[in-house]
Amino acid sequence: MDFSTKRVLVTAGANGIGLAIATKFQELGAAVFVTDIDPDAVDKARAGGLLAAVSDVSVEEQVRELMATVEAELGGLDILVNNAGIAGPTGPLETLDTAAWKSTFDVNIHGQFLCIKYALPLLRAAREASIINLSSAAGRLGMAGRSAYSASKWAVIGLTKTLAIELGPDKIRVNAICPGAVNGPRIDSVIAAKAVMLDLPEDEVSALYLNQSSLGRLIEAEDIANMAAFAASDMARNVNGQALAVDGNTEKLY
Ligand SMILES: NC(=O)c1ccc[n+]([C@@H]2O[C@H](COP(=O)([O-])OP(=O)(O)OC[C@H]3O[C@@H](n4cnc5c(N)ncnc54)[C@H](O)[C@@H]3O)[C@@H](O)[C@H]2O)c1
């Protein structure tokens, strides 16, 4: 895979899965820009050789400015990776705080809407552009106690499949990636919140999470980065409108 002529934007690209995706594209020769809401993480990404800016994907004006910066810094955009997504509140639905419910949708789906809306002029000007939206195994299965997260990630699949049809005539491909539980600090806090909800010790909940996958192990951020690179590459030139699972075969979520 050679991305030496490609310009890539990864949202929430200064940490976790986003950073793994940004690093992968950089290793494969692309010019990569990351954006993140966390200024310290953005400084670290810059120190690691990435172009980077602070912005919040859920704030329209910031997204509009971000795309102007990307155009100025990269000269255009071929690949947009909508990676920003928050875990949202944990608990039975009637206990959930309304503001926390709404902010989950603000980041996880409205953020993707805004980034695509303002990136589209750049993507249309590129040759065979590609959009990758991060969904989740919770975007194709239910997940008790995580209704806001799961519903927002199902929405990502609806957005992806609809845009694949709308943008097909422009030769812009749109796919989603659905990771299972990914090793890292995010899953540790998700497990801790679930342990409180179920009134179980954290190590028992950890074991449940490990065994969600038929392979009995967590997914690594690099597994998601590999799928992102493949999905954006010419090797996947006819892969469009798909929800691509990278979850070791996950059939039930805890
Ligand atoms: N970690 C998992 O197990 C897992 C599983 C399935 C899907 N996902 C999805 O993968 C994506 C990345 O997950 P992760 O585990 O790397 O996340 P993470 O919690 O490690 O956060 C990654 C980054 O998102 C940034 N961020 C948060 N809100 C933002 C906003 N409004 N605008 C810009 N940046 C913002 C944070 O500052 C952080 O640097 C998310 O969409 C997540 O839902 C993760």
C-alpha cells in the first residue's frame, strides 16, 4: 500500500485508536493531519511529526476552521477518518442524564456529520477519495447499559450506507469500521463503569469482555489501523458502504 500522494485527516487522532491510524498512514507515506480536543495530546502528536490542531468535532465553527487549516496545510484532502467518539453514560436508560445522552450524539454522530459536510468540497476535488467512519461492535449489536453509545454507533452505520449511495457517483467511497473491545485506557474505564453497574468485581467484568470475542482476546489499536489503511487503499477500490468488523467475531456484548 502506497499513500505517498495521499492527504489524510484523522479526528481524535492524538490518542488511542486515532493515533494508531494516523501513525499507520504516516508510515505508509501519507501526509497526515490530526485534530483532537486535548491540547496536551496535540502537542505530543506534533512532537511525533504529525501536523495537528486542537478542535472539537461537535462545534460547527471549529470544524469549518479545521477544514480551512487542512486545505492550507495539506493542499487538499483524499481520506477523512471520522474517529472521534466518546463512551457516553453507563446505566439503565431511566438513570441516564439527559445532557450526557445528548453529548454522546453530539460527538459520535453530529461530529461525523459536520466533518463530512465541511470536508466534502476537498474530497470532491480529490481523485477517488475515501471516508472511514468509526462505529463499533455496539453499532451492530445491542449493549445493555450503553444505550446512548450503541444507538449513536448504529446511526454511524446509517450515515455510512446512505452516503455511500449519495457519493458513489463522485467516486467517493464511504465505509465504517466496527471494532470490538480494544486494548487501552478507554476499555479499562468502560469495564470499571460496567463493574459498578453490575455490582461485580472489575476482574470478572474484564474476563467477560475478553470472552466477547470468539478468539478470547482484546483487539489492538493497530488491528483497526490496518483495516483503515486497507479500506482507504486502492486494493479496496470496490469496497463501499460496508460496516467492516474487526472484533475477533463478537456475537454478544456485555
Ligand atoms: N476503545 C474501544 O474499545 C472501542 C471499541 C469500539 C469502537 N471504538 C471507537 O473508536 C474510536 C476511538 O476510540 P478510542 O478508544 O481510541 O477513544 P479514546 O477514548 O481513547 O479517545 C480518543 C481521543 O478522542 C478525543 N476526543 C474526545 N472528544 C472529542 C471531540 N469532541 N473532538 C475531538 N476529539 C475528541 C480525546 O481527546 C482522545 O484524544 C471512537 O469512535 C470509539 O467509539 C472504540
